[in-house]
Amino acid sequence: MSAGRATTHIRKQKTPGKFHSGHDAHVPGHATHLLQEPRPASLPSAMQTPVLVLNASYEPINICGARRALVLILKGVARSEEEHGTLLHAARVRVPMPSVIRLLEYRRIPHQTRALSRKNILLRDRNTCQYCGEVLPAAELTLDHVIPRSRGGLSTWENLVACCHVCNRRKGNQMIHELEDMQLLREPRPFSLHTSRHIMRMIGSSDLRWRKYLYY
């Protein structure tokens, strides 16, 4: 499951009975085009609302978009555990907007499910420069190779950190031990279940419906 799928757009279909989620999911017996009352124009943003995904054991395992969550519910793969209070409806069914869903069958989650990418490095480091500690928007951060590539450093979880532009220029192609006034805030590590759980808590910190599933 991927939260990125929530950015696709819902389009009206000429053939009744099909609901397209961006990956051609078909849900027999249900009308296709979901409308939000009283302002249908706000539907695209509503479909991108983050939804917490629980395993059948109630363990939080992912975050997806509301669009994907609704498809899973309508296909009978998941059920809604918590709702936002907004009601979406089709011709034959009314569906409350989910806030937390739970898979009906237990899914085994691989130990490492995150790809090495700029986005995931920034998520792991919480958008914090790992040298000066300043928290910045993603657009104002770079990635730094702790051991510079010019000196044999690789692009790995253990050698990439979030870094502000000022610290990146100061460090240049030098090693940490060659700089007197720069040091890493923490040792960079691969993306772990602990990191993923922390991100879920950050995203859901303002939603009381998430808290009982993330803090235990």
C-alpha cells in the first residue's frame, strides 16, 4: 500500500457500476463516482486525507490516502475503525470518510520496506539538519554524504544525512574528524519499524482518533 496513490484524480465514468481508484480497481455492486456533500469541488483534497492502516492484529503498519482506504473497504479487504465524520455517497451506498482502517486478514510486513530515496532520508532525519540541528522544509534541505563520494563514500542509509545548505558548504569534501566545530547529531541508520512508527505519530499527532493505536 502506498500513500502516493492518493494523488490520482477521480474521473466520472460513462459506464455505471465502476469505481476507478487510479489502479483500475472494480467494485461490483457499487456505483462509481463518489461525491462529497455539500461541496463536491473539495473532493480531490478530501481523497488525499491521510488514513492510518492497521494490520488485522491492530498493529499500525502504514498510512494511505482516503481514496485507497475507501477502495479497500468497498472491496472487503479492510473495515473502518475510526471515521472523520464526513459522509461520502454513491447511488447505492453511503460511506463515512475513514480515519483509521484495519485489514481483515493479517499481513506479514517485511522488516525493511522503505526504498533509499531523498524523501525517506528526510523523513528518517525528521527534516532536521544532522549537523546544526535546524528543522527546515524539505525544499531547503540537501543530502550530504558523511564520507564524501570523492573519498569513496557510498550512497547508503548509513552514509546519507539531511543537511542544510550552510552546513553542506562548510563541510564540502571533508571528513567529520577533520572539522573542529562540526559533528553528527546521531549516527545515520537504515529505515526501521521504529522510524516508521515515529513518522506515523508525527502525522497523526493532531488526530485523537489515531492516538490510541500509536501510543501503547
